[in-house]
Amino acid sequence: MKAWSWDRYGPPDVLGLRDVDEPRIARDEVLVRVRAASVNPYDWRHVRADPKLVRLSIGLRRPRPGLVPGADLAGVVERVGDEVTGLRPGDEVFGEVRLGSFAEAVAVPHDRLALKPADLTFEQAASVSMAAHTALQGLRDVGGLAAGQRVLVNGASGGIGTFAVQLAKALQAEVTGVCSTRNLELVRSLGADDAVDYTREDFTERKGRYDLLLDIVGDRPLARLRRPLTSHGTLVIVGGIASPRGGFLGPAAQMLRGALASPFVSQRIGAVRWKPNSADLRFLAELMEKGQVTPVIDRTWPFAELPEALRYVERGHARGKVAITF
């Protein structure tokens, strides 16, 4: 089969499309024939080893031989392991792997998959898992979002943000999204009650308005991010698409600063460490079947042009997600 791999860290050009053996599946895994994938900042960060912290898990000097990047996927089940129940060959599924989805087939733990909603294309379904998991777990699990609360989403027009706006509305919150001028109408169309143009207004000057702030961008210090929150509000740090490059911790630095500051302030500061799981995927599938959540896809590239898709996402201006078709 064909798969993208890399033998040194660097820009997307270090990737090569190679012939590799089809993966073997463990007893609790499923072999999925990939029909679509999507690109996340997570992917180019692994290709570049930026932050350097990434090297601890995939190789200190160079990526371990045989690694394939990519996390999100949608496709068709070809084989199932002996311990897998609830899935069978022929099922259309979507979900996530730690690495490996930028290939024609991938072995996926069964508890990271769910059945694809029939009305979703493979490209839409492949755009869900990492971004929607992060948004859902940030709002619900870390943020403790309750109906009627006021939520501010900084970075509302990106992959995570477009899901966060819709999920917060589905959880019956009042939602404000922060984005650029060109994305105001998109954010409002997703259900936001208000949209802030960051080129014209500094949202951190809206003192004491919000119960929860989901910060996806990571371009402001903690002291300023706390200003828009009520005295007992919650700041949820996602990672930071705008965090400085080239360091050891990268987006994790802001998470660490939040953890150190949280015990000393009246507001709560937490960070998202997303945990892919089939229960959340099924919950997301139900919301999509009801029309409460719809994946937003900016652009689609063919599998053979994956490096160009990575370059586009790396620039940080994608509206929603970028999908890969096979």
C-alpha cells in the first residue's frame, strides 16, 4: 500500500510517498481502509518535531523508521481482531489514531472508532475526531460547562473553534466567538450569539462577562486571558496555534503556566489533554445526525498532495478543517 513517511525532521517537503507493507492488527484493533483523512496542527508539529518535546515519543535525532504521520480518518472496516465487538467488515467508521492515518490502510484500536453517520461524507467524518474531541472535552470535562453559562471561544473559526461554538450551543450555553473580520459571518452562522473581530476590539477588555473562556490561540498572557472571566470563571487552555515555534515545550508551556497559577487565583485554570474514545465519538455522531453539529471544511486536497495541505494548515488561517481524499 501507499503511505507518507519521513526520515528526518523538517518542513512538509521531508515527507515521501512510499510503498509499505499493510499493517497487521492486534486482537483489539481494526484494519480500516482509509477513504479520507484530515490535517491538524498536531500533524505538522510531528513532522517538524516542533516543539522538541515531540521527539521524546517518536525519536530523539530522527523519526523512528516506519512511522506514518496523521491522526484523523474515516473509512471502511476490512478486518477485525479477535477481541473486537460491535464492528465488522464493511462498516463505515470514523475516528483517530496516534499516528498512521496518512496511509491507504491503518490499524486502529477499536475504542477509538465509531460508526460514521450515514448522511456525512467520508471527508466530513474524517474532520471530526481530534478537533471535536478537544472542543467537547475542553468545554464539558475541563470547563464543566452548564446550560445558560456564557462562553467565550478565542479562535472560533478554526478546526477546534468551529466545533466549540456548535458544541457550546448544543450544551445550551450563550456563546461569543473571537475571530478575524472575514470570519465573522461564518462564526455567527454556526450559532454564536455574538462575534468579536479581534482586529477591531481586544476581547480581554470585556471584564467579568464570561463563565468560561476556551483559549485555542495562545497568543495572550494568562493575566489578560483572565480579565473577561467572572471572579469564579474558568479558563480552559487548549494548546495554542499561535504559540512560539522552536522551543522545547511549545503550546505545553502555557498549560504549565496555567497549572502553576491556578491554586493562587479565584478563577479556575485547566488544560485540555484530549482522550480519543468511542463513547464521545458516538455522542458527537448523535449531535451530527440531529443537525446540531456540522463539520466545517475549508479545503480538500488529494492524498498525493498531502504536503501542500500540511503547508496550508501550518500557516494558521484555515477556516474549519482541511480534508484529504483517497
